Amino acid sequence: YQSGVFIAIVFGISQAFIGLNVQHDANHGAASKRPWVNDLLGFGTDLIGSNKWNWMAQHWTHHAYTNHSEKDPDSFSSEPMFAFNDYPIGHPKRKWWHRFQGGYFLFMLGLYWLSTVFNPQFIDLRQRGAQYVGIQMENDFIVKRRKYAVALRMMYIYLNIVSPFMNNGLSWSTFGIIMLMGISESLTLSVLFSLSHNFINSDRDPTADFKKTGEQVCWFKSQVETSSTYGGFISGCLTGGLNFQVEHHLFPRMSSAWYPYIAPTVREVCKKHGVNYAYYPWIGQNLVSTFKYMHRAGSGANWELKPLSGSA
């Protein structure tokens, strides 16, 4: 381990690339036709400070209930610090500090690595978000893997936190380098993740029609209208295809290498059936839309009365 700002940043981004380009496809069963290969590559999650089994529990639940305010763990896991969900004004989960989240949520995303590495859920493998929506986490499969989860986390902490202090001394500079690595990983991962479902005009309640009319939710339509796609082939190479979030949510078991090729057809089909497909040619456009959405969701702007129009 060598100390240094440049190395810390590169190392953090490299860990993020493992999360984006290796473990994600693998834990979707999409990296290889051979299950054992996917299973092995899926441990890339543990190499970057997270946990394979907890990640799958939360992420698969997210895919089933995308942007559902009560069932998608990704939509409420950041609460109460900041809210991805656009709660009505007066809702108990809306806090006064959310008004300012458009300015501070990026800072909070930078702490993602720290909160993940020291999250005690790796001990019992009961992913709280998945458990909250009713998934049973106490079974033989989970129980037998707890000791491996603990061992893998201890190895990660030793290599990435303890070892630098042992080699460079217990100092603030060493602590700063470790945190710089973690923040670099955090921002690379969490910013790209947050773009995917939090943007202006994203569907924040896929079950709205069902609540009003009893009409069954079209799962495919909800996956498209709660997700966004940006860029093209090059962005796909850098993000493991996660820039094609619409395509990924429609075909989560498909290798991400195919997304650039199916995207034009997906857009045509959506246009034919009147399904809103959010596409941003550049990642910066998606990022600006996300910042605007986070500000409006936090301030309640989408729920305020518009007196000149006579509508809310």
C-alpha cells in the first residue's frame, strides 16, 4: 500500500469499476452462461467493501418494486438524511432539512463507502430493506453464509484500513488518504446509481393508476417510466451498461454488452405504445435533471399550488 492522493483516487475509482463492470452483471446472472462463474465474480461486491448476499437481497427487491416508496429499498434507504421519494407536503417522512438536500445530497453520497463498510448487517445477513418489505431472511442458505460474510469483511477492513495505518503510521494524513479512496469510490458508484431513477418527470408512484381505478400495473411500463438512459456505447463500456438503465430493468438477466444494440428497438416500441422513455444524450444532462429533481422533491415544489394556472 502506498500513500498518495493520486493513488487513493485511482484505487477508489477502480473499486467502483469492479462494482459497475463485474459484480453487477455477475450477481444478475448475466456475466456468464455458467452459474459458478457468475457466483465467483459476484464476490467482487465483497472486494469493494459491500456484501454479495446483502446486495442481492436489496437489489433484486429494488428491481421488483422500482421507485415504490414503501417497497423499493433504494428509494428509502437514505432516509431521514435525505429523501429520494417525493412525499406530499405534511407527510411524516418529509423533514425540514430536506428543503436543502439539493445542496448537500452529493456530500452525503460521498459517505456511501463509509456507511457500507461499517454497516453491521453483514453480520446476520438480514438486509433490512428487503426484510422490511416481507422477504424472509432467516433460512439455511443465509445462516450458513454468515461466517463467510464476516470473514470477507474483516479481510477488506484489514487490507484497506488497518494495513495503511500499519505501514504509514497512525496519523491524520493516512486517515485522509483512506477517506479519499472511500469518497472516490462512493461518488463514482452512488452518483451513477442516483441518476438512474431520480430525475425530472420520473414515475414516483408506479401503482398510482391501480390505487385510483384498480387497473393492474404493467410491470414493463413501470420499469421504463421509472428509469433513464444516457449516452451510448462508450458510456456503457465505462459503467457496465448501467447507463442503459431502462434496458437493464427490462432485461436484467441480459449481458450489459447487448444494451447498446437493443436500445433503439426499445425506444421504438415505447414510442409506439405511448410509454415515456427518458433519454439524455449526455450524462451531464441527466445529472442536472437529478439535481433539479432532488431540490424539488426536498422542497415539496411539485406539490405546491400553482395559482396562475389554477392547478396543483
